[in-house]
Amino acid sequence: MAQQSHTPHHPAPPVHPVDEKPAAKRLVPAALQHIAAMYAGVVTPPLIIGQAVGLDPAGRTRLIAAGLLIAGLATLLQTLGIRELAGNRLPFVNAASSAGITPLLAIAETTAKGHQLPAIYGAVMVAGVFCLAVGPFFGRLLRFFPPLVTGVVITLIGVTLMPVPVGWAQGGDEHAADFGAMKHLALAAFTLVVILLVQRFTRGFLKQIALLIGLVVGTLAAIPFGMASFDGLRTAPVAALPTPFAFGAPEFQPAAILSLCLVMLVLMTESSAGMLALGEICDRPTTGATLTRGLRTDGLATLLGPVFGGFPTSAFAQNVGVVSLTRVRSRYVVALAGGTLLVLGAFPVLGAVVSLVPMPVLGGAGIVLFGSIAVSGIRTLSEAGLDDSSNIILVAVSLGAGIIPLAAPAFYADFPAWARTVLGSGISAGALVAVLLNLFFHHLGTRSTPRAAVLSAASPGSGTQIP
């Protein structure tokens, strides 16, 4: 009888938590948490920009659908990747960043009616090309964006956006007869109180979606008083892919392009910081190649997004927080969340549901959302060495430059158009001053910082996150 040969059984190597494919009972709830954390942030830029350029409810619905579609595609590309070309293959969410809102509003204010979105989209597309060109070398530039600079920028994002939810709380349309009426303020206050109560008295998943609960409860409370419009829902198609250049062919204005390229540097810093943080959280250190692939995805999404109605794309650091809190590190969880956003974008009627939310309800929630961004920036600054007098001066002057357009909107009225576009945005003005002062105080005539130390300093582990 032939002797059977026994091949030794070698156990399969363990799967890294990032590459783990959880069962559906774990996958779906974990993906829902990411969607809940990101959804309000994804729809905020198209809501604000759509309102600012005077789009009707149907137009805002199309803009929201485009934002969801681009966010879904970018997130899928980041998490799943395409060989060595694009995608950091981390549980990383990409979508339109709040940091780009104020510069986009500045472009809209300095552009003739009817040309606002084309001018915005032209500038965004060039910013995408800029990101693709600079991305491979960006690791070397991170030393010019330490927590001191990013802290100023993040703080200014929250502060300069605060007038937006305040206007929403008053009704949204400053030309309306009932703008600022007590019914609007009461609804905004009610929404804010709901969010605070959920945050105070719930735990786990409910606490995570406090903002979403506030939006839903506030909207339901508005319906009996006739303060919720169903026009967008009635006219929205059930399913339709966004039409290319539905809002006009892109227009390329030099001042707008300069402003958006500067903002793109800030967004690239956000994305780099998010990748570095996730690398630490997931025990998969972020390499230069990972950064390059991730930023290339940002650039592609920013370049191609305007074709369908998207805006500058960057990391969503609130989802970095979800990974850190839940310790669910699988990139397939976030890929499912991205796929869900893609489906929501392909069905405009689902995006129209968001347009049901009355402006005062958005105002109450927006105070929490944008206020938390400012708090995140303050937290970053508190860890950025403010015991040094040079750093205090840098932050003081940069914040002052960023707040000028907010405190005195007509301050730059007599400046050339290109200067009004750049300096009229508190974020871009503050970022520009912060970078120049950082060069002046910490780089001119000083020894260069080793690249490894720079990457470590820029890590969100040191506080450079937007919640």
C-alpha cells in the first residue's frame, strides 16, 4: 500500500485590519456611522454655493446630487485604489471641503450674475491640475504648513463661515419681508437645543448622529407651520445622472484661479494630515507613495468634479475620528459608505429630501458645525508652541488679516479685482499671511527641517483635524 505523503499545512497569513472584509452584520452598521458623520458636511458646500448664486430648489437639488456623486466616486477610488496610480487604500473619505466655501463665495460676489458658477468651475478645474502637478512633491512642502499655519487656517474656516448659519437662522433670504422674523429664530433655536440634548443624553451611534437628528426633528417641527417647502421634491427626477456642464461651460479668470490654487494647498495639507493620522490609527504607516496616490485622487476628483457640478475635494477628518473611536479599520467599510453616496447622487429625488430642510433648521445645525471647526483650529493652535513670542505675533497678524473681510466687507473695495478675490476671502488672506510669516520667522536664515520631522509635525495626531 502506497504511503500517502502529507503536505504540511501552512496557515494563511493574517489579514491586516485595513484589508479585512467584515461580515454584513458588522459592515453595514459601521458604514452607516460613516455616512451619518459625513452627510451634513458633504451637502453643506452645494447648499451654501447654490443659495449664494441664486439657484432655484431644482438647481440646488442637482448641485447636491453632483456633490454626493463626486464624493462617492472619490471615496471609492481612495479606498479601493487603481494599482499604483491612485488611491491610498485606507479607510479615507473624500468630498467637497468646507475650506473652499468662503473663497468660492468671494468669486461669486466678484463675478457677474450668470457667470458665477462657470467662473467657480474654471478655477476649481485649474486647482485640480495644480494638485496633480504639485502632489508628488508635496511632502517636501509640508514644512511650510506646520500646525501653527494649519491651526490659523482651520480657525478662520470656522470663524469666517459663521455669518452663513446666522443668515440661515434668520430665514436665508435677506430680501424677504420676514427675514429675521421670530418664527425663523425660534426654529433655529429649537434645532440647536435638540442637537444639544441628543449630545448630552445619548451615547454611541445616536450621539454620533446628533447633527442629523437635529436636522430631521427640526424639519418635522417646521412642517405644521408651513415652513418646509416640498417644491424641490415634487420636481426632482427619481433617477438621473448629472449632465456635464449643466451650469455652463467653465470660465477661466486669473484672480479666481490664484485664489483657488492657494486654497488647494490648504486642502492638500488637510488630506496629507488625514492620511498620516489614519496610518497611525490603522498601524499601517503612511509612506511618500501613499501620500502621492492619495493627493492624486484629490486632484482627479477636483479636476473632473466640475464637469458634473462638484467643488474642490479633500479629506473628511470627521471620518478619521470615526475610525479612531470605533477601531473599525477596514477600508471596505468606508468603500461601502462611498458606494452609498454614489447611489444617493444617482437618484436626485434622494438629494431633494435634503432640500426639504428649512433654512432656519440648517442655521441651528450650522452654528454647531462651523463652530466646531473653529474649536478644532483653536485646539491645533494650543499645541503649536504659543509660548514663543514669534508664534504669537504670527497667529495674531494672520487671524487679524483673515477677520478683516468679515469685520469690514468693504475694506478692499478700491483694490484691483484680482486682489479683492484673494484678500476678500478671510481664509485665503489669513493662509497667505500665515505662510509668509512662517517663512519669515522660521525658515529664512534658519536650518531646514528634516522631512520626517515635517511629516510628523503635520500629522493630525497633533490636532490638525476638522471635526
